[in-house]
Amino acid sequence: MSRAFLTRNPTAAELMLLKKFLASYRDGSGNLREDDGSTRAEFRQIERCFAELLHGRTTENKAFYDFVVQSNEGGGIAVRGASIKTKEHAKLLAYTTQQATMRSHMELSNSNAKDWELCAARGLTHDMFRDLQHAADFGQAILDRQRIERQASETAYLNTIAGHNKEFVQQDCVYISLLYSPMTNGERTYQVSSFHAALPPPATWTIEGRRLIGKDENDQVVYEWYGLSGAQFKYYPKIADRLHGTELFTLADYRPAIESLRAKVSRMFGD
């Protein structure tokens, strides 16, 4: 099965359709309001855009994957999933000159109770973290926690499908990162990248202040876990290392008229 961002880059026609999906929320129906009175899609609406594009279905809950795509393959049902992360990134406009080093920014989770429950089960304590001890053990626990949650979510979803011979195609399950720039001259710039859902281990783990940090072989930050302040877990993969994606694009060609809620109600139901 071939699907944009899961197994390949989008075609020009697919990218145009994605732009139209995203731009459709500029008419006042998007849940985030811009300074010019238009609106844009928020995270749940963006999930629906990608699901519609890839002929999938959104999970509409806090499952690991925001949407899944099913297909009949090899006499069974193959499932591929994507977790979508959106982020305003001020440096995105410099991508063309910094593409070799620029990184995506994704907050993967903020599950303080679940993270510390697994840490405690492995004998790791808050005091150890405060004393900057056992960084590698903390790091492994947090990566394992993501894997455990992903696998549990996959099992739960497969249990909703009748019959046997059904599985997630692991190599095609991804994080989809949608970065967008601040508003410039009335438009935002966007970029989409996909990365494996199975997180790679960093070269080193260290604890610095309130952060657990995973660094690559060039001593650059790949992971951050704020263990003592909310347990946000953040991932910064290099865009150059992505599986699939787009170049920079805008929605400038698609500017629907802004319709107020009052006008929409009048059109749908009469005065």
C-alpha cells in the first residue's frame, strides 16, 4: 500500500489537496483565530485533514495514533498509524539556508504519572533525578514508556477489528510533524515531515538542572524530558533525516471568504 508521508513523499496533486483542506478552515470555521479575522485549523482539525487525504480514519481520542489507515494485504488486514504534532517554529523561514541542521520540534507526551510510575518500578526516584544520577536509566525508561504506550494502543485498536491475521506495519507507522511559521505579510509558511514512530536511542543521556537530555553523536539535543516540572517529553529530529515530507509551502492561493457564525447560521437555517 502506498500512502503519502507513511511510505513516500506526497505527489503534487496530493500536496495541493492538503493545502485546500487546511485552507478550508480559514473561512471562520477553524478553531484558532488569526489577527486579520480569519481562522486556521487546530490540532484535531489538522488530524482530520491528513486522515481525509490518506483515506484513513481519525481515532478522535488520546490514543497513541491520531489516525490509522487500513488495507487488505496478504490475506489479512494491514494497519498503519500516524501521530501528528504541530508547532509554530520561528526559524522555519530560514529552512532553505539551514536545512542541513534544522530540527523539527515535537512534544510527544506530558504524562507525569505514567512516566514516574515506570521509573519507580525500576527503582528510579525523584531524589536521584535531583542529584543528577542515573541519566541513562531514566532515559531508557522514558523511551520504553513511549514504546509501551504505542504497543498498548496498537493492541487495543486491533481488538476492534474482527477476524485474525491483522497487524500494524511497524516500518510505516510514523510521527507527522507539521511546522508553521509566525504570520508574515498575511500568510504562514508550512512544512510537513514524517519520522519513524519507533524512537531511536541517543548517543548519550545527561541530567542538567530539571531536564533529562538525550544528545546525538555531535552533542546536539535530540530529546528533553522535564521530569520535575510536568514531565513534558520533547523530540527534535533533524529534518534532513526525515522519512518523507514537503518543502516549504503557503496557503496563499486559497483564501476563502470569511463567514461569521451569524452569517453561517443564517445561510444554513434562515433568519
